[in-house]
Amino acid sequence: MKRLLASLTVVLMTSAAPAIAQDQLLEDAKSYFEPIPTVVPAPKDNAITHDKVHLGKMLFFDPRLSSSHLLSCNTCHNVGLAGADGLSTSVGHGWQKGPRNAPTVLNALFNVAQFWDGRAEDLKAQAKGPIQAGVEMNSKPERVVEVLKSIPDYVETFKAAFPGEEDPVTFDNVAKAIEAFETTLITPASRFDQYLEGNTTVLTADEKDGLKLFMDKGCVACHNGVNIGGNDYYPFGVVEQPGADILPRADKGRFAVTDTASDEYVFRAPPLRNVALTAPYFHSGNVWHLKQAVAVMGTAQLGEELNEGEIEAIVAFLNTLTGEQPQVEYPLLPASTDTTPLPELMVAK
């Protein structure tokens, strides 16, 4: 009888141990990460309305915001390509190559600031930058307003989006409308979100191993919160700087914004939501495979050569961060008129 009780005790302890370990893994994960909320917070000083989102969607896809009438926000932040463009660096006006990889616009409202160096405090400020940049859309605020005011349907849509304003067609309101639309571009219900919400069976054993490694190795120091990154700035190369192909020496990151020596080669930690869909990686866009990106992070940020099994497990976990992609129907844009400024021919520079 004593032997039988002892055997039962061993069996019960053995079967309970994995459950306890799994419960602890979930609790550890919840201390670092948050699921994407079902109710998205409104951006500062920009109440979100249906009319404003409708207008913002039109503007996001309208290439006439560029001087060439060829480039739109969606060109570099393609909602059909997980909010990025799949290029090392984007191609803009005059077929010029941009200096950095285009970050995804999906879930961007959860970032502490916009762009790799954080020079735009919010999505409104971010929306204004590429429109005016000579290497991107190459337009000017007054030209954008002239284009929009030349199109009666746009004037009426601005009035609906910004009721009560005497002159609603402004460059500031263009940015506010685009921001309103971009707040809808979230990707909830990833398998990892479901795990955080209590479904412990939704991840495989390999994915859970990867999650544990991601936390134990220290990846969570930079990649945490709702967006699993994007919420602070860190030097690229804490332990060892990557080669110049991955970390171009001429691009000193946040230093260009703050002019502070300690900010040399400091960048906003990239958010890892949908990271399996947004290759190539890093601000230089010169790493095309997620396994290589994980290996680079191991040596550069952690000072550790991750073995093949560890890399594969972490990549398995990262694949669970792919959420439900926004279903966006391409809008019908109002026609230009006889007074709409003509496009400026893109000539290679």
C-alpha cells in the first residue's frame, strides 16, 4: 500500500510540474508584454471620427499629394505588405534611394515616436515629413493644399471631417486625417496575443521555448510592451557593433536629432509585431532573413553567439507575433479638375 501511494505521488508530482512551469512562463510573459487592445486610444489633440478616417484613407492612397502624382503614403507603407515596402530602402522622387528602411505603419500608434530616430513625435508629424522630403514625395504644403482645393469633392469631404472650421482644407488637417486613418491599421489577435489572454495551448512547445529564450537571454530589455519594441531608444551595438553593411557609419541615428554624443548610433528599438512579414531588417535594410537578424542581435546587443537551436526557437516565437492584417478596400478618389496643378515629371537624379 505504501509503495502504491508513493508511486501515485510521483506520478502526480511529475504531471503537475509541467503545468506549474507553463503557468510561470505565462506570468513571466505578462510581466513584459501586453496584447494589442481592442479599444485603441485616441491620439493627442485629434478626435477620431468616421468622416476623418474616411478622408485620411483617401489621402493615404492619393498619389497627387506628391509632386509627380506617382507616389502616395501607401507606396512605402503598403498595407498589403504588412505596412512596409519590402525594399532595403524606399525609392522616391526622381528614383532616388532613401537613406533608411521604411518602418511598418501597422500598429505605429503604439510607438513612442515615429521614424528610426524618433524625430516625429506622433503620426501627425510623421505624415508631414515624407510629403515634403525631396527624396520622397517632393511636394510642399501650399502645393498639397492647392491640389486638394482644386477638387470640389475633396473640399466637401474636408468640411465633413472638420465641421465648423472656416477653412478646413489645410496641411495640418491633411496630417490629422492621415493619422486618424493610420490608427485603424492595427493587427490584433496574433497567436501570442491569444496566449497572453490565457490560451496556453495556442503556442507549440518550440514557440514557448523561443518565448522563454527571448526573455531569459535579455531580448525583452528593448522589445517589450504592446508593440514588443518601439517604445524607447537604444544603441545599435551595445556589446559589438555590426559591420558597416548593417550599421552604416555615416548614419549616426538619433544623434542627428539631439546633437548629443551619447546618441551616436542610437535608434528606436523596432517593434516586432508582424516581424516575419517585414523583411528586410534594421534601419539599413541589409539583412533579409529573420534568422540572420536574430543572430546579429545576439552578438551586437547581448554579446552572445546564439546556437542554431536557440535561433530557430526564437524565430518560431517571432512568427507568433503576426496578427490579423487590416482589410483595407482601395478608395475611389475624386477626379482632378482643370485647375489641379499638373504633375512634375520625375527625372532620375
